[in-house]
Amino acid sequence: MHSDAEEVQKSVRKYMMIGAALLVFTGITVAASYLNLAVPAAITVALVIAGMKGSMVASVFMHLSHEKQWIYGALILTVVFFIVLIFVPLFTIKDGISTGLPWVQ
Amino acid sequence: MEIPYTVQARPDSGLANGKLGIWLFLASEVMLFGALFSTYILLRVGATEWPHHELNVPLGAINTVILISSSVTMVMAWASLKMNQWGKHRLYLSLTVVLSLLFLLNKYFEYGAHFAAGEGPSHTTFLAIYFTMTGLHMLHIVGGVVVMLYFLGPGARMWKTSPEQFTNRIEYTGLYWHFVDLVWIFLFPVLYLL
């Protein structure tokens, strides 16, 4: 975390540049969605760009690039559980009953 | 009674109470939205067909630009305090509130168009998960606006009595706000573009 005004002053330009980069990436994401890519490729492109944007927000705006160990520890634990949560639906594919769910229109 | 470690870092963690508190809260938020993203995957994988570009992409893109801009103004509101620029802090925090309200206004028009067309959450599975995820996200925006208005109003008095603690409070508000922006960065492509 920045502790003095001088360091924060230096970071202001970086905040503006990251903001501009995020806007450019948003434009690229929208443009890519009109390329009619195959679904797996479209998902990959969109999520890779979203991941890059998310990393920029987290590391620069949320100052995660220079945080304390305790925060990293808590977040690593969160990421592990988040990944488990995201992959839970895979179990429903593996058992072969995921298609034609009665409530899915 | 004075609460310790509101400004000074604790010797064991190296963090002030509020910093650790907001990060633990954000960790729980990751799991909350994670559960919804997981639900989205389950529903999408199980669906025989899924709409593409059904939502208003330009409006969604404009809202993305608005939220990203609000993240920049939010971090500048905090940076201004660090540089002891009270007037600039007020300006940037006010801009963040205005941008948040613009986001909500766009969402109002978007939701209004859906309901006018008879496309409520019960219309399709896609709209059900769309309204659930964006509705929860919108509640987070409303929560952020309430907190920011507090710091523009009665909460601002703390700057005179305890400027460092006030700066920390703005930092924690900012961390929450950037998280809300981060969630939208994923919601936008997932719901509007894919």
C-alpha cells in the first residue's frame, strides 16, 4: 500500500492509463463478439480479455500487486474454493443427465 | 473506548482492522457471485439452445464504460485524500456517484424494455439467470452509492477529526467498488456477448 503522497502522485498517471486500457479492451471484447467465432473460441477470447481486465483492476486499482501476506493467503483460499465451485457443474455432465433438463427451455 | 488498529497496522497481520475486514467480506462476495456463475454454467451446458446477442449490447457496453470510468474516479477520490486535496476528493467521489446513478438509469431502461415486452425472469432460463445476476449486481451498486453518499454527507466530518481513518474508509469503499466493477467485467461478456 502506498504510504506517502509522493508515491500516490506517481501512481495517478498509472491509474489513468489502466482506465484507458480497460476501455480499449472493452471495445475489443465487443468487436470480437461480432466475428461469429465458434462458441468455444468466442468463450475463450471473451474470458481471456475479461481475465486481463480483471487482473488490471485487482492489481492496480485494488493494489493487490503489493499487498500484505494475510490478504494473499485469504485470497488464495478463496480462489481454490471458487475454482471448485465453478467446476461443480462438470459432475452433472459426466453423469450424462445434463442435457434435456426439464426446467431448461 | 477507543477501537485499536483503525489507522495503525496490527503487529501480527501488518494490516488495519478495516483492511482485513473488507478483504474477508470481498472473499465471501467472490463465493456468492461464484455460485451464480456456476449456476449459469450448469444451465447453459444443460440447455438445448442459448440466445446470442439477445440483450442490448450497446447499452451493456455503455454501462461497462460507465463502471470502468467510475472505478477510475473512485481510485482518484482516494488518491486525492492521500495528496491532501480535499476539494478534488469531493469532486471525484461525486463523479463516482453520478456515474453509478447513470449505470442504474441505463439498467432501469433495459429492465423496463424487457418487462414491457413481457420478458420477465420467468420467460426463459436465460432471462431468469440474467435478472438474478444483474439484479444482485445492481443491489451492490445501490449499496455502494449509499456508502458514498454517506461519505459525501455526514461521514465527511471525520476528515477534520481523524483524516487518516477517513482516508482508510474511502480506501475500503474503493476496494468494494472496484470489486463491483470487476464482477461486471465478467458479467458483461457472459450475459451480453456469448
